[in-house]
Amino acid sequence: MDPLVSIVIPVYNGANYLREAIDSALAQTYSNIEIIVVNDGSNDGGATREIAKSYGDKIRYFEKPNGGVSTALNLGIANMRGEYFSWLSHDDLYYPNKIQAQIDALRKAGDMSKIVYSNWASMTMPERKIREFDGVIFYRQEFLETGAFLPIFGLVSGCSLLIPKIYFDTCGGFDENYRAVQDYKKWFEMFRGKRLIYLRDTLIISRVHSEQTNRTYSKLSEEERWLYMWLVQSTEPADLVGSGLIDMYHFYSAFFTRWSMQYPEAADFALKKLLELPESPNTDERIENFINFLNQDEYETYFLKKFETLIKQAMALRSISFESDEKFISINQAYQLFQIKSEKPVRVLEFLSLLQWLIDTPIKKEILMSLV
């Protein structure tokens, strides 16, 4: 028997796109669904209410005072009858096979208790230009199925998920204290230490438009800054189960490179190379790999000068001689180097990843917070 899936649509002043969202939910090839629309106190003269009510008993409709998307989602979850939760933003769209493909993936895996997610596409308005995201291009399959990786690297769209309701029974609903990061905070709490099912199919379209007010795209909001730092501080080796990450070094290296890219002044650092070294549980072998790495001729390798003392101390702990002062440069110097076309590609290595990799100890909170 097909399990019931609850599609929850939170909406605030959504008369512009709500009808398309509901229609995409009703068009699912998987038939055993219920559609719950939660009107989060819209003040558009009843336009949102009128659209939702026009569907009659095809949907279940709830209305509440405005409190943010977390409160709307939590009301929907509290009233859902389904075994599985699927979120659909009022301005997004499902492909017709979204739910069916995910139920099929659960059955194929032989474990109906897993969480499933997929690739997604963004649609820029008003041009309606569609751009697909494909995680496999950037990350290995085992990374894409590692729970802790997904929220930290922004690799999952909330509307692409299919979540057994038991996860909310265990972990609780969305944190209503936050307006911008409540979803990724909840995903980390749910996903850490677990293996998810990743579908490479594109199953949703997420609109990008000027009416969106919950995010600032030019720089990280204060909530997002807090979230990223909290996530990386909270991550333990056990949270990366099955990812192929032997050393936490690889996780920190990738994270801090991505995090630094959020700042406009660092936008041209996209050419920066990650410090990619062969994985090894043996410290001596890692040191040998690192020395070989520094001696590579095909790159010009530099370190940020503000971390010079700490880097040299880390190396001294492992008896690595590295006294080349000219290899330590300022951020402005690094920026200038990236503008110059040279025979050898330039790479600037991140201190935190290097320190973690060399001395194999957890990064202290005070060091992390010094970067905020």
C-alpha cells in the first residue's frame, strides 16, 4: 500500500505564485497525497485566502496570525496525517514525478525510514531563466549522502526533501526564533550521523525573485553567520559517517574556503585551490604527503600572513622546516596575484585546514570565532 505523503505549503502574501504551486502539487503522479496550505497571516486584502479557498476540498486550509515560515511549517506538521512530510514553498514548483520518484527510491533502498532529496533548478524571475544544480559535478556521491555535509555546504533545497514524520516526532519542529536559518538548523539536527538517499534527478524548481525578503544575497545575514559557525563547531567525526572522510581536515578545508567566498571582496578568490592531500590515518604519512605537496612545481603556493606564527608553530610541532617568509602574503597581495596571468597557477592555503591536518586535534572555538 502506498504511504500517505503530506505536502505542506506555507504562504504569506502569495497571491502571485500560490496557484501554480498548488497546481504542481495536485499534478503529482503519486496519488496518495494530502495538500496542506498554511496562510501565515497574509495582509493582502484576502487575495491569498481567496486563491486557497477556491480549491475546496482538494486541499486542507489553515490560517494563523503572522509569525514567520517556521510557525507556518510547524502548524502544518502538527496537522498532517501523512507518514511523510514534503515542503513546497508557495513560489516554487514540483515536477509531476517528485513524490513518486522519492517513494520509489525508498523502496529500492529497502529502507522506508530514510530521508530522500534530489537536485533542483532555480528559475530567475521575471525572465523565467532556469538553471539546474547538479551536486555530482562538485562532490563525490558519498559526500552527497552524508547528512552533516548537506546543511553546511548548502547542498540541499528544503523543498527537494521527503522526510518521514518520525524525524519531527524525534527532533521537534522548526526553531521559531529564526527567520532565515531555521531550515538548515533543523536539517543539521536531523541529518548528522546519518546516510541519506540522493537522487540526481531534478524534481523541483525554486524561484528567485525580488519579493523574497528572508535572505540577503550580497552578504551573509547575522543569522547565517551564526549558523555556519555553529554548524562547523558542532560537527564531530561521527557526524561524517560513511563520507569517505578519514581526517576532519578535508571537511574544514572545504568549509572555510566556501565560507570565505561569501564576502564580496573575496569574490575573485574563486581560482583558489583547496589543499587536497591523499587521505591517510597515519600522521607520518600525512606529513610526507604535505612535504611532497609543498615541493610541487606546477603551482605558486602561498599562505596568509596573518596566520604566519600559527602555521609555523603547527609545522614545528611536526618537525617540518618552513622558514620561507616570502611565502606569507596579505589578503591584498593575494588578490593582486590572482589578477596577474602567470605561467603557474596561484593557490593560497587556508590556515585552519592546514593546522587541523598537521596536528590532528580539534580546532578550538576561540580560533574559529576570531574569524567572524
